Amino acid sequence: MDMKKLMKQMQQAQAAAAKIQDDLAAKSVEGSASGLVTVTMNGHGKVTALKIKPEAVDPDDVEALEDLILVALQDAGAKADALQQDATRGLGIPGF
């Protein structure tokens, strides 16, 4: 096995992975719960924004708002996961 060729392939793989990470950081997804709560995440799954419509806030039913936030977070998280899978598909690196 040619070590120079192997090292070059490793460097190319590292450069590709770094570009993917940069691309994911620049992308965003939105998750929503009944349109009342919206969560925005970047492609790494980090929350960048949270919007709550006033009609979602009922002081007598805080649990409903908590549920809406949880659903919106889960929705956005699933979309961020899908972005990551799409971005790393075809790299041929185990675990990606």
C-alpha cells in the first residue's frame, strides 16, 4: 500500500469533513408544534431561535406550552439529523 496515496486520501477526507461541518453550521431548519411554537436549529442541531405565539400562553395550562415546545424541539432535531445524514452520505467513512 502506498503511504503517500493513503495520506493524501486522509487529507482529502478531512477537508471534505471540515467543509461539511461548515455547510451544516450555515444551514437552518424549523420545527413547529401546531404553528404555535417554532424552533429554529442550525445543521448541527443547536437551537438558534424560539418563537412562541401569544395564544400558546395560558397561565392556567403551562403544561400545554411545555408540550408544544418539546414537540417543536423534536421536530427541528429530526430535521437537523436528516440534514446531517444527507451531508455525510457518500463519504464512505464508517460512522458517517
